Amino acid sequence: MPQAIQRIALLGARKIPHLKFVARHPTLTTILATLALLAAISFRAYSDPLPAGFVRLADVDRTIRQDIRYAGLENFLHRKANGYEAPVCILTEQAAKALASVQRALSAKGLTLIVFDCDRPARAVADMGEWTRQGGPPDPQWYPTLERGHLIAKGYVGELSSHSRGSTVDLAIARAGKKSAARPACGAPDTGTLDFGTGFDCFDPTSQMAYRPLGAEAAANRKMLLAAMRAAGFRNYAREWWHFRLADEPSPKQRFDFPVTAN
Ligand SMILES: [Zn+2]
């Protein structure tokens, strides 16, 4: 038992006269303090609910692959973004259910969705904006042709992001059960997706959904992703083939700032 808890239990017992009996009996004190600790632990487990209308994607569809990049180091920041406490996809219930319907259609073809980012806390968006404004040279992995300070003006980093409304998702398609694809020259490496011409978060004109010339396979995969997402009510952001927003989103005007947590 942590000493601090035992001390608190003893102090409490001393201050309340009828608990002096308890203080004189260390075993009883230990039991009470343990109960207090267990109560504190279970309170913590249930004290972090999501805002109403939000769900963890895994609770709606466990089969959708998750590779939440801003919770780790392999993203354009080269560090974790503020507000990501776990690599977990959180979305509005409507967006999660719509994604599950896309997943059902793809799984019939032996494919799976892989999500890179879902709800993005407003504090993470602010963090990315601040980081971008610090400026710097191009980064061959993530923005090979742009200065860092130009990422906002070019539309790759937003001062505000629809991701903070909980119905926007960054994603690609992979083969179910195995890793595929070539390692992209630009954007997130090692995601195991089909060939989309670039990796997720390649901040470059080649990431535009309609960019041409593009290899035949990558063009076909972009077309398949676009069609699958449109069928479920999502709209693509033309500059990023991976970015989709649920058109009929439930909170079109509200930004959320709760941390991304596992439970
Ligand atoms: Zn996005």
C-alpha cells in the first residue's frame, strides 16, 4: 500500500474521535486504506468519459486497422502532438458507423481501411500551427518542396481543423491480413497500405486526389478510396487523397478539445 495513502488514512482517523479505534489497529487501517485506494482507481477508470455522441472506433468496428500517427514519433512533427495520450481513433458515432459501412464493403474484397487520424483535439491543432510558424527548411520525408512556414498558407496545416469536430478522418486502404505496397518516397513510411502514389501526410502537390501524371495502380486505388468513402457520405479534401469529412456531420460548428485516450 502506498505510504501516502496510509498516512492520509491515519491522519483522518486521528482527526475524527470515533475513528481512534481504527488508528490503534493497523490491520484495520490497512484494509480501509486499501479500500480507499481501490475506490480511487475505479473512480479514475470511469471518470474519463468521451463527450456525448463520441465513440472509440474499435467499439464500433474492431477490424478497421489503426495507425494513429500523431500519437507517436513518425509524423511531420517528428514527435507526439499535444493531446494524444494514446494511439486510438475517436470519432462521432455517425462517422464511426459510416466508416464501418465502408469497411464492410471493402472486406468483401479482402481489403481493410487503415486510419491515421480521427478526432484531433483543438490543442493538437494549435500545437501544429505553432510548430509550423517556427519555420524551417523543407523536410525531404514530409514536405520536400516547401518551407515549413508555408504549410499553413498552402493548406496542409490548418489554423483550425475539421478533425476537431470529430467527423473527419485520414485514412487509406490496405490488404487485410498482410502488409503491402511500396515504401513511399514522401509521407508516412511503413503503413502497409496499397499504392496511393504518396504516403499519408506527404505535403506536396502529388498528394492532390486528382494529381496527374500518376501511376495506373495508384490512380485506381485513389479512385477506389474516393468511391468507397463517397458511398458512405464522406467528402474528400482535394489537396490530400487521405482526408475525408462526413458531409452530414453532427457538430458542424463545434470544436472539441478532449484528449485522445485509450479508455
Ligand atoms: Zn486530415
